[in-house]
Amino acid sequence: MNDTGHLQGASPLWHPFADMGAVARDKLVLERADGIWAWDAEGRRYLDATASLWYANLGHARDEIAAAIADQLGALDAYSIFGDYANQPALELAERLAALAPSPGMKVFLGSGGGDMVDTAVKVVRAHFAQTGQPQRTHLISRTHGYHGTHGLGTSVGGIPANTGGWGPLVTDVSVVPHDDAAALEREIERVGTERVAAFFCEPVIGAGGVRHAPAGYIEAVAEICKRHGVLFVADCVISGFGRLGTWWGIDRWPVQPDLITVAKGLTNGVLPVGALLVAEHVAAPFFPDAAGAPVLRHGPTYAGHPVCCAAALAALDVYERDDVIRRGRDLEDALAAVLRPLAEHPLVGEVRAGLGLMAAIELSEDVLRAAPDAPARWVAAGREAGVLVRPLAGAIALSPPLVIEEDEIALLGTRLANSLELL
Ligand code: PLP
């Protein structure tokens, strides 16, 4: 309580994933962003080393996206695609995503973001098995450190205990296996009973759970295990898609064909909230018969296929293609790793995880974290002083700069991070 008898905090805005006591004392109010740069209310300029929440892959303030939004607002500003309604941007977006997909014939369900799509994926998976004579296949398996959003089902399949705990019972037909051990997945499928397991959720590179790479061969192995046991392989590409790993989907860096793919974030460059779930033909088939009378998937967020949001996504896809941006996530991965790896020598740093795509994490040393568990948050504050925006993870900070960053700017990022360590 403050001295007026009300709860702390001058602003009623409740920030996600935030210590509101700390936010009440200090917050960064951003006013403007352009390219890889963002400015606060006092006019201070920061290098946006995380592309906001891993999503401004094309850099901020893309005129092409703003113009497409304005044009669409002047045509059809809002209309749902529930039932048999459609609009041109939604139809075109589905066509383009399906054409880019790693396997032919995938169907596209649209929504408002990543969590929306993860929850949709769970329901599609279970509905598929209910329609194909295996209604007992309800069990879901995910990975330690996995992050699949904060909706109900996505929270349930999460592998970060700090996020899954504290809510009372979630979906309990879920188990979590070590993120780096494919054999553990197979053991778990056999323990639960092959005939009961519906799907396995897998980020190509674990993102919010600490930027953790799977060991060589892991992705191919889990895809093969899923196929052999009739378990659907859900690739959660919400972070890794749209060039973050240097390919369209992220999962397509490996020679696997997921049954379902979730994407969001970079799909619109983060400008408007859109998620997409791609569903393999064999999974969607019961819902797409030749004649009317199909089972209805009784699921759909209000803003699914919103024409203005889809127009923003189409404009972003145009820029990714026109400027050949997707490959930059791979072309620049060594440059980013080369700048970050020397920081591992710093006495406060425990580990640098980099080298796959334009995403990385720098973990503080165990000693530092034991002495000051809030050190990642303090490092974020020190970064701001040094002119670079980074995000805290458990024990670490995350880096995922816009893909349009240039090599000299990556070097500047390294310098500012090194400076911020001195301020810690
Ligand atoms: N899945 C993954 C892998 C994510 O990283 C995220 C968000 O960071 C989500 C799902 C949830 O997406 P959203 O925050 O748009 O609901």
C-alpha cells in the first residue's frame, strides 16, 4: 500500500512477467524505434539487441508494412473468417505460408499469436485422434526448459517450473523429458503407453528457456521416434521462424517434416499480432472431406484471419523475400558468436550459448547468481546505461537482434555488452 491506501504503483498498467514493485520505482518508457535502434522518452538511443521480444526481424518502422496496414484499413478494416466468411488477405496469407511450408499440402489455421497457436495445436491434435478412432491418444510430451506461451494449454506443456507452478492444476496429461536426450523421449512414450501419446512439442532451439541448442542428431532422432510411434511432432517455431535460424521456419534447418508447425512474432515483424498453425495434410484430413458434413473444429479466436493483421503479414513476407532477409540469420550467426564468445572469459560470465542463428544467451557464473539471484535483471539495467537493450532469462540474458543488423553493428553490440559487464 502507498500513503493513499491504494496498491503501489502510479500506473494501473500491469506488466507481463514483471516485478511490479520494481516497475513502480523504475521503468523504461520507449517512444520511438527505427531499424535496430529505439529511443526513450528522454531521447536516449539504444541498440535493440533483442528485436523487442525476438520479433522485429526486419528492424523497426518498416514503411512497407505501415503502408499495407493503411491500405487495408481503407478497404476492409475488420471482418471475421468464422464459418464460411473469408477475406482476400487471409486467403492469400494461407496460400503463401502453405507454399513455403516444409511439406506440401499443409493447412493453415490463423490466430492472434504464438500462445493461441500452441493451444490450437493441442486441440487439433486431440481432435484428429478423436476423429480417427484413437480418442485415448491425449497425452502430451514436452521438454525441460521448453516455453510454449502462457495460455492454458501452452502453460501446461511448458518445461520451465517457474512458469508452470503456482496456478493450481493445469492439464495433467503431460510429461516433460530432458531437452537434450532423444532416448528419454522414447522411454517416456513407452512408459506412458504408445497408444496413449498424442504429440511431442519441440522448439528447434529452446528460446525463452535459455537459448539451448539440441545436440547434433537430436531433432532428426525425435522426429523419427515420433513417426515410429504414431506421435505427432509439433515444431514450435514461434521464435525460430522467419529467419531467426536463417530459414523460413527454423525447424527446416534439419531434414524433418513436422506434423504441425506454430509460428507468430516475425510473421508480421511483430507489428500486429498474428499467429499461424500449419497442419500436415494427413492430420487435417478428417476435417477436409470432399463433401459437406465435415466434423467441425469448434475452435477459433475472434481475430483469426483479421484482414489488417493478415495484410501486415503479407507485407512482411514481401520484404523477407525481396531483400533476401531470411538467410541473414545463418549468414550472420558466426559473426554474432565471434563477438559474444570472448565475453565467456569475463569473471562474471559462466557460459555463452551462440552459433546457431541470430539468437544467443550469456549466462552469468554460478558464483554471481548464488550471491545475487537478481543479477540478470541488474545486467539488463547496466545494458541500458551502456546503450543496449537486452532481456533477462533465468540466470542469463538473451540476445536476438534484428536480422537486418550489419556486421559493424554486431561489433558495437559486443562492445556495449562488454561495457555493461563493467557496470555490473
Ligand atoms: N512458443 C514459443 C516457442 C515462444 O517463444 C512463445 C513466446 O515467446 C510462444 C509460444 C507464445 O507466443 P505469444 O507470446 O505470442 O503468445
